[in-house]
Amino acid sequence: MIRVAVADDQPLFCAGLQMMIESQPDLEFAGAAPDGDAAIALARDARPDVMLMDIRMPRLDGIAATTAIREAADSALPRIVVLTTFERDDAVAAALRAGAEGFLLKDATPDLILSAIRTVHEGTSVVAHKSTSELFRAIARRRPEALAPLSVREKEVFLLAARGLGNAEIGRTAFISEATVKTHIRSILAKLKLATRVQLVAFAYENGLVR
């Protein structure tokens, strides 16, 4: 059973998500929070597996709440998917840097939201594909020196991963095994102080490393 919590200041939207979650045999609704402070408390007390986090909330926004949850010394942290009504929103990139596993637009279909919950719970990041490139290009700055800590091979793997290739595709392109790709990805994330592959994509676009 996947326990899902919602952080959003719109009661009707929360109620809709709750009904959708409770209609699924493998999902359990773990509670709702109307602001960022309450979201932090909910993550701590209810121990959800996944939290759908609105970016714009009163008292404490979703970015600050995500940062606080990620910084908690707790092994049972929820995986966070941020929600936004805007396709070109710098705050989304900030949320990904803060440790969210992905983002969805609020007008996403119920099937997409449910699929995202299950996918994130399994350990894979989720990003709204429709506007990912435009979103990060809008805030890009050219900083090729950002990859200075990486080896030549790690830079190659980084750029392939930043373009959305999976481990198998990276391995075929770079003529290395999947196991070696995984080793390089772990090393890249550690050297660049990133937590997830979706943060790697955000990092690449923010620094103008892909177009």
C-alpha cells in the first residue's frame, strides 16, 4: 500500500485528489496540509510514502517545505512531487533543486497523476514532459565550468543523461555497460552535490549545458 499525502491550500483541489487516491486499491490517503508548515508536520507525523506538494502556499511555500523535509534527519522521508499551474515557472526548477523527485501541472489527467505517484514510489523521477526544455531554457546561463569536477567520461555520461537517455541507451551510445553507467551516475551526482537525476536535468539547463 502506497501512502499519499497532499499539501495544497485549495480545499476543493485537495478533496478531489483525496477521492482519486482513495479510489485506488493500492493507494491510501495519508492526510492533507493547507500550508508549508503543516506539510512539514504531516510528513513527520503521518509518514507518507509520496507527497504531492503545491508550490504556492501561505505561511511557507512548497519549495521551503520541500527543503525542510529533505533536510530532516529521518530515514522515512516521503518522495515529493511538486504541483504547479504554470508551465514556465522558475520556482519549479528551485523545487527540483530542493529535492523534489519531479513536478506535474495541476491540470494533468487523473491517470497521469496516479501513474506519477506509483512511478515516484518505485524510485523513478517524474517530469511534465510538455514543457521541461522550455522551462529550464528560460533560466539557463552558460557555465561550462560547472562540470569541472567531472572526468571526461563522466561529462559524456552527464550530457547523455541530461538529454533524458536511460541507462541502457547511455551504455549503447558510450559503449559501456549499464553497470558502469550506474557507477558514473552515482559519482556525478555526488560530485555535483545533486540528489536525483531530475536535479541533474535541472542543473544542465540552468547552466546552459544542453539546449
